[in-house]
Amino acid sequence: KFIEVNSQKKIKTTCSYCGVGCGIVAGINPQSKVSVEGDTEHPVNAGMLCSKGMNLHYVVNDVSDRILYPEMRWSRSHPRERVSWEDAMDRAAAVFKSLIRKYGPNSVGFYISGQCLTEEYYIANKLTKGFLGTNNIDTNSRLCMSSAVVAYKKTFGEDSVPISYEDIELADVFLIAGANPAWNHPILFRRLEIHKEKNPNVKVIVVDPRTTASANFADIHLPIIPGTDIILYNAIGRRLIETGKIDDDFVKNHTENFLNYRKQVMDTSLKDAAKLCGISVEEIKEVSDLIGTSKGFITMWAMGLNQSSIGTDKNFSLLNLSLVTGKVGKPGNGPFSLTGQPNAMGGREVGGMANLLAVHKDLQNPQDRQDVADFWGVDQISPTPGYTATEMFDALASGEMKAVWIICTNPMVSLPNLGKVEKAFANAKFVVVQDISHRSDTVAYADLVLPAAGWLEKEGTMTNSERRISYLTKGINPPGEARADVEILCDFAKRMGFRGFNYTNTEEIYEEYCAMTKGTNIDISYLSYDRLKNEGSIQWPVSEYRHPGTPRLFTDKKFYTPSQKAVFNIPAQIENTSEKVSPQYPFILTTGRIRDQWHTMTKTGKVARLRKHYSHPVLEVNQLDGYIYKIKDGDVVEVKSKNGVVRVRAKLSKSIRNGVVFLPMHWGKQLENDLNRANNLTFTRVDPQSKEPDFKYTTVSVTKYQKP
Ligand code: SF4
């Protein structure tokens, strides 16, 4: 909705950074310059914005980095040159047709993003799975949420976050596991801070090898040794059982597989668990007793659990604590995964991953595949899961895949094992990059660059961490010849000769997706653009015309499994043993984010005031380790893994366990040089269940750098 105030157009929209999904009022002046303020009426943030959100207008107003027109190169030995949209799209279609004819549909694929709007995600999936005939479409959400997706599905029967932000104000014990929401989900964390300020009985427990801003706020901080999370959560489970602080009725009547859970948690004594985790038995007991006597117990987690070669198992062990205490489906209770990207959740809804189908249908189920094929008017959907993020780049490097189309993501900084990603690009026959900014390192590797519209420049919907769907209004025109992503994809589909992409506007795409949800557990068939525009954001499912939305799932204790019971899943492995520290590589490297930057800095890196927080990447090293390894604060250090090298300054700190070092993942080649990229060091090692890479456990050496 547009409102005119003092010749400024004001529109309500949603922040384009993290999955918290704060409401923003954007002011647009007659020269199309944008200003932002928090939306005081929004249920998520009530007017608050974090440093990233409140500086979002700088990103929109500065178009100096924007890709303004299509660019193409006819061969790798020629530079890219400006071309018309006609030539660009004809070439893309001609190359895809030729590759599919010669090598089959699995030779091509799309790599997209949790920043895409739901309509974009939907169309890209329809195009790939329905019409190109391959499931080779994956997303950078694979790098952050896929372990949680698998764990939710196996525990509750579907990928369903059960609770809402409003449950924060109703809970009294919070277990924050492998997450630093104070920096990465700041407004959500602010709600927790306010709640605790008002209710001193509220207890916050943070589990993290680093003393983060969230850990500093906590009543109890458990700085466990990286990779030992499951041992801790099993030990807590054991203590809950031993002290009789479990919900017998819930466990008996609404869950399956408790006896196997009991058996596993009883296998390790509290004493052994404490030793393995590097904490005390008393701490385990204290945390268990708090959870066991809580009225409202919420777990929050993010990358510390998900980004691991045992990520799904880690998720299981945490979800099991909610099951054993019966703390699901009640106000102020439940497990709550925190999504990092604004529409990672929307992407999951439309089946935006190589192994998923839209509306939570199952790629492995023949009837589900046929239902989706019938809906799209195609003969069939391939039963073969597509390549996941890292598999896709492996397949490009090995020559099994020939072409990749990348939308709104920067794998040349964000994927693990960047040496391999570089090889993949060199070996690929055709690379398309559809994005807004030349600041993405990936653009340099593209044969075809397509300029896309950004935030405020297109319309569509997003779903935040609590299943809340928001409508984003178009307020300004994109610069140059940039076009909305759905327009580009539909144009391509038509040039490929596919039916079913003749939409006249984005709303028609949304309505098609909504119709697909009818009768499913994520039903939004009655949620129109008009309703979202007039009434604001709503949480799915919204299965009737006047349905108010659903803040909480499973209130009837009926889960989406065939038995309607939640399942205790038993971790196959209780400790990350993918690597062992050695005299040659004595540190465990964990990578992550810092407060004022987001992803690969293509947006936040433009904003001078956000760069003040950290102007360059630093390696956080424990002070004692600094002493032992003769490293001083500010020294340039060389960090080496079996995979690569990084050269950055060291920051000595008491805030990290000894034996562990931390490096932010944001910096890429464009911003400094290629020796500052954390992912030079990481491996393409993934969780076998979720295919999510392990960014939190790489053994490295750290030495003071001596100039040769
Ligand atoms: Fe944007 Fe997330 Fe900050 Fe809210 S918390 S303003 S959604 S970055």
C-alpha cells in the first residue's frame, strides 16, 4: 500500500536481510531516493531495526555497483560485452537446448538463493523439475538450513517450525544452541532481552565454544568443545529421565521410539559426557534441572548445529529434548530453528531444493511426483534427486554437468573449498549469473551476466522463520535494464518452447502456487495478495477465507507422521570425528558471521558505517594459544588446512576456547584478496543425511606470517 506523506511515498515492506523478517516503512522521494524506518505496527519488530536493517536504504540508493545491462562473452578468450536482452536470452536458450540434446537434462542446473522471493523460487523449480526434466536445482539454503529440514521432517513428519516469536514472551527457559542471535537475529534477540528484563526468573542458556554477545547475556554459558553437542544434549536427556522430569503422558501417547532414545542417552555417564564436552557435571545437572522444571522451554539454534557433518544428528538430539519433556504444541514451548536468509523458509515451501517437491510433497513418492506433474501439465517429474549445492559444483568440476545458472548468490565466496569451486567454473561450458551487483566475486566467472531487480524494485512474497508470509511491494524501478527475476525466468522458459509460463504479472504466479497448497499442511489457498496488502503478514497455514493464520502447530498433539506421533530419532554418531587435531593441525577452525555484515558483503559491504565494526577479517585466537604459539594481537598469521591457506590478522581473545579459532566468512577476493577467504580452508565434507557442508570443524595450523 502506498501512502503519500509530505510528497514522500511511504510503503510497508519487509527487511531483505535475515529470516527474522522485520517490517520496514520505506519512504521514497520524488527522485526515487529511499529512506527506511521500522514499522511500528509490525508484529515482528514493533518499529525496531538492527544496524543492517536501518542502513538498508544506502544499499538501494547507491547504484554504482549495479549490473545495468546484460553482458555476454562468445568464448572464454574474449571479454564480456554489452548485449541486448534479446541476444542474451536467445543465447541462453540455445546453449541449454544444445547441451540437453547432447548430454541429457542432468547436464544443466540452477543454483539459487534463500534471498529469492517465493514466486521466483516457485518458477525456477517449475522450470527445472517440470520442464527441463532434471531436479538439478539447489539453493544456498543447503549451506544453512538443510539439516534442520531433514530433522523436522523425520521428527514431525514434515518440515514444520512449530512455534512463533510470540512464544518468546511466554517462555521461561531458553536453550540457544550453536547460534549467536544477538548479532545474527538481533531483533528477535532484543525481544528476548526485553522479556528477560521484565521477568528476572527467565533463564537463558547458551551453548557455544565462543563467548559471543549472546553468551555474555546468558545466565549459563556452556563453552563445549566443537563437535560434542550431541553428547551434551544426550546427557541432559539422561538427567531428565533419571530425575523423573519427563512428560510420561506425552512420551507414551504422542511419540515413537522412546526406548531406543532412552538406551542411547543412558549409554554415556554424565561424568564421561562432561569430560568429552569440556564442561562440568554440575553444569549439565543445572541445565537439565532448569529445563525439567520450566513452564515454557524454547530451543533456538542455527549454524552451529546445522553446518556439520553430523548436523542432522545434532538437530535430532536437540529436538528430542522438546519431545522428552512434552514441550511442543503449547504456548511458550517448542523447538525453533532460526533461518539466516529472508526467504529460506519460502524456498522450502515451494520445494526449492534438489531433493524436495513443492508444498512439502516427497520426491521419492511416485504419487506425489505425479500430483505435481499433473498440476504443471507435464508427463512426469524425474525420481532422481538432483545435485545438491556442493555436488553440483563437483559435477561441474568433473564435467558431468556442463552449465549452471546462478541466481542471487555468490558461491565464489560462500561455498566450502573455493579452490574446487574455481575449477568448477573453469571447467563448465556455460555459466549464467543473474544478480544485482558487480560486487559478487562470482560475476567474474560468468559467460552471461543478467541484471536483476533488487529489494523494493519488484513485488512478491517471503516467509520468515516463524512461517509468516509478507508481501513486498514494488516501490521504485530497477536501474538500467535490470528486470525482475520471475520475468527473466519466464522469458527463458518461453524461449525454450515451454508452455505454462505466460503469466501477465507476479500475482498470477503466486495464485498458482497457492492453488497447489490446497488441502496440504501448508495450505494458503485462501491467502490472496489483496489480503496480505490490506491486513499485513500472516502465518501459514491459512486454510479458510477468514482464517487468522496459525501461530502454533501441533496444539492437538497430532503430528504429520503416518502414526500422528512425533518420532525420537537416534543420532547415528554422537561426536564429530571427521577430522582429528594433530601436531601439524592443532586448532579447530569454526567460521561464521559478524554483527554488521551479511553473507558475502555484496550489500552490507557498500555501507561505510557498517564497515566500521570490522574493517577487515580477523582470526580470533585464545590468549593462551597466542602465548604458546608466539602470536601477538594484530600479528598477520597464516592459517593452513589440508585444503588451503588464509592470511589475516590475529585478534587475541578470552572469548574463545583454547584450541579453537574463529574466522568470519564474509570476505571475498573483490574486497581484499583471495587470501582472506575463510572457505579457502574448509572442505566439501557434508552431512550424509542433509548434504549440508561442515563449516564448523576444520583442523588448521596457525603461525605468525614471516614475509619471505
Ligand atoms: Fe533486518 Fe534481520 Fe535486522 Fe530485522 S533483525 S532489521 S530482518 S537484518
